[in-house]
Amino acid sequence: MSHREAGQVAAIHFYATAPYPCSYLSGRQARSQVAIPAEAIDSGVYSQLVRLGFRRSGLYTYRPYCDACQACIPVRLPVEQFHPNRTQRKVWRRGGGLTARWLPLAFDAEHYALYRLYQQTRHAGGGMSDDDAQQYSEFILKSGVDSQLAEFRLNGELKMVSLVDRLADGLSAVYTFYDPADAHMSLGVFNVLWQVEQARQMGLSYVYLGYWIADCRKMAYKADYRPLQALQGGRWQGLSDQA
């Protein structure tokens, strides 16, 4: 980060982590650039950091800072220009029976049970598949910015929970979990479409979707949302049609 960029977020300092195994691309080493101190990162500062490509995990604010790889590309959806494709429109109609409500960050045993089911089914053997209630709370419920949980139910049954940050110019989709048995509902897709609609109603310009990684199946799907903007070369621009 240049001195000019650093000056935009006064009192924030940055350090690079030691290399660690990449979670997305097999056989690669990753590093992160971390913003500290956590207590100085309020919603205003965090909004600036997100525009510079940062994300957060609990109170940990970071961006990829790898030595020989730039595969992780920050992406966002411009709300007013977004047009769902045919498949996305079908998913939106299919999820019409879901009811959603915003909730504060607070522990809920039903939410935690759904999180455990999601991790153990979708990410068995991964680092979070055995998270206890405290680890869940540190990841999902700890935030120094404007964060809420979006809870989705169908006929009263909990189907999905999404952690969302509100920024100065948009919503940031932090993490979403749901019952993998409901794969036919494409809940992850529905959630993105719902956040776009929420941002539109709030008068916000973007939905930030984290990092797009072309060679990682878990991240490549983000290119299905068009037009998608990517932070490349220090500025936000349209993601290439070849993506």
C-alpha cells in the first residue's frame, strides 16, 4: 500500500503475515496483509479498506499479500447495472416463499446447529468443520463495524443465515451458511440476489462479494453475476468477459 493510500486511513498500520498453506489453490503458499489495531477500524475506516481490497474475518481485517500470486481479485456488483441471468431469475422465483429478517449479532443455538451442519457437510475435514460455540462466535458474531445477521426461513423452518456488513457505499457479503440438503433451492445464489435487492432499497451502490479466483471452483462462480467489477491495477473496472 502506498503512502497516499495509508494516509486515507489514519492511525491504521499494516503488517504482512508469514507464509501459510493457501486455502484455495493446492500446493501454493499464501500471505496476508493485516490492518491493525482492530479497535481503530470502525465502519467508516472499514468502508475505505474494503474499497482497497480488504475483507474481514471476525475482528481480523486483511487482504491477500502473496509473494508470487495475484489470483485473489476483489469483486463487487454495481446494484443499478446488475441484470440477473435466466438461471438467477428462476432461483429468485423459486425462493419466493422464504421470509427474511435482519437480526443483531447474538448467539442463537439454532443458527449454530445450522452452521455446524453446513461445515461438516460442505467442508468436512476443513479448518472450521469442528468449530465449537466459542470459535463460531469469534468468527460470526465478533465485529467492530456495522454488521447484522440475515435469517431466512421457509414455513417457519430455518434455512439459511448470512452475515452482512453495511458500508458507506454498499453491503459486504461476509459469510453465508445453509442446510446442504436444500441444494435444489440454490440458496447461495438467492442470497446474493437478496442482498442486491436490499442494497437497492437502502440506496447503496454495491454488493461486495469478496475475492474471485478463476481457478478455484468455490470462488469462480462469482463471475456468473454481471456486470461484475474487479479491483485490478489499483482501480475498480469491469471484469473481463473472458473470466
